[in-house]
Amino acid sequence: MKKRRKARFLGIVCYCFGLLGLVSSESVAQAVDRFKDSKTIDDFLQYRSDRKSPFILAHRGGPGASDTENSILTFNQTASVLPNAILEMDVRITRDSNYVLLHDPTLDRESNATGPVAEWSLPDLKKIFLNDLSGKRTQQRMPTFDEVLDWNKNRYVLALDVKPGTDPIKVMDKVLKHRAEYSVFVICYSVAEAQRMRDRFPLLWLAVGVNSMADLDRFEKEKLPATGRLIALTPQKLQPATFYKRLHKLGMLCSVGTYGANQLDEKPLEEATAGYRELFRQGGDIITTDRPKEVAPLF
């Protein structure tokens, strides 16, 4: 009897481990090309009034003090904890017309080199090392945009901040070569730039700044809102609820940044918790933060 019970117990244990292995393998299989078509990303980013928690957008990938910003290592660390996080990155062009990730226009703060990124060739940039947020040199190299797209394999949504001086249309041409157009959205610096992108890429999600009620009055008269697939980049200062409601009526998600001097990300988490929650309650659908892994569990 004892032997039969033991055999039965071992059988149940093996069955359970088998199920876990199946779930794990299915999760891995589903991860690649999760965002494979327009319907998938449309469903993911569609505005919903009944959302129970905000999207978390990891600013520069969400590095901690000892991490590098805009690096594949940091993207991977954030995504492994928050698989639904949006990973924001900064795309810049090099002297020889390649694309790399770096937040600042110069190399001084983020690496062991100096000078404008645009004056360096890719082979030379690949020889330098990145600094972490504390300024300490690491052994990490600057990633190219191609390398990031290869790493992502359409698993996570990438927010592309295409920096001034870098043509977002040419960056999107690179995205198309990787068949990654349904796992990105592009941050635009003006309504005119957003309209230019919409004319070229009708199914692409775009983010554009709407900075005040007066700005919203003008924006509503543009032809861009009717095209859909838009995210509003709203002020860091909390706006009246009516501001967000008007954007929601246009079908737009509202993104609010909490990073930078005197913002929520700079306060102790326990002190800032109520502020993050108020942003979401008031109408902020996306919280763009430097500390995504700490903010996400607040909801």
C-alpha cells in the first residue's frame, strides 16, 4: 500500500512538473513575435476606460543606479520583471549613417569618450565603453539599433525617441527591414512631424505632445486625430480631469512623465506613491518613469 501511494505521489509530481514545463515552453514560444501584426499592437495600446492599472513606460529602459541606460542588458532586466512594460530608447545617427542608442547628443556623460555622437563613425563608437548612471565605467558597448531589434524579436513594445537630426522615416525604414513595425511606436516632436509619419506609415502608432488646453483646442482641429493610433504626451504637471477626458474621446492614451528634477521619481517611493496613483486616477494611462520595477507594483 505504501509503495503504491509513493508511486502515485511521484506520478502526480512528475505530471505537475510536466505541466510547468509545457507552460514554460509555450511562454517562450509565444514571446517571440508577440507583436506580429497591426491587430496585436492595436489591441494592446487601445484606450480602455476600465483599465485597472496604467501602462509602465521604462524611460531609457529603466536603469537603476548601477545600470547603463539605453542598453540591451537593462532592457532585458526590465522586461524579464515587467513583460508588459514599454521600453523607451533614444535613437541617434552616426557620422557614417548608422543608428545607435544614446540619450545625450554627446558621449561625455554616458561613456568614456567625448564629443557629439554625430561626429563618430560606428566602428569607432564600438570601441568605447558605457558608463552606468553613477558615472562608473562598465565593460558594456553601445548597442546599435539593429542589435536591439534583433534582441527584441517583436516581444515587447519599443518606444522610439528619434532624436533631432535623425530622420524618423529612415529609422522606420530600418524597422521595416527587421519586420518590426508592429512592435514599435515613434515619439514625434511636432504635429507636423507626426502627420508626415502618418502619411508614410498609416498603421504606425505615434506619440505626440499635447501640452495645454489651448494646445488641445488647436490639436482637435488638425486632421491627425481622425487617423487614430495616437498617444498623447501630456505635461508632467497634473492637468484637470477634463483635459484627459477630451483626449480619451479622441481614442488617445495619455502618457505622463514622472522623471526629472523635482518630479515623483526623485522622491522616496513611500512619499510618491499617492502621486503615482493620482496620476492614473485623473486620467494618465501611461506612466513614463525612471523606476518602472518600483512603480508597477503600486497598482
